[in-house]
Amino acid sequence: MCSFADASAKKGEAYVVSCAADGGPKFTLCVLRAGTCDSVQIDVLLGVGNEKVEFSVSGLSLIHISE
């Protein structure tokens, strides 16, 4: 599940949530829009041997990523 953590997201703006493993290419997981799409269910499968996984979000809002 990926969702806004608080009310700091600006209504109508798009927040792109991405991830990259071991310095490889960045993949978009979802796009959240405050007031329209506040949460989305995601399914991420990481390969064996991925030692470093980085998640990022565009914009200045806090995002929760959970099981």
C-alpha cells in the first residue's frame, strides 16, 4: 500500500513514487493525487541479491509505503 502520510500534499498535484535497486534504473510504482487518488495498492517483487533498494517521491509530501 502506498498512501499520503499527512495532509501536506497539495490538492491536484501529482506525486510520483518510484524505486530503484542496486543503483539500476528507476521504476515508477504509482502516481498519487491529493483528493483524487490518496492511496493505491502496489505489488513489488525484488530480486534475490538486491542489496540496496531506494524509494523516492517527487514533491514535498510524506508518503507511507507498507505491506
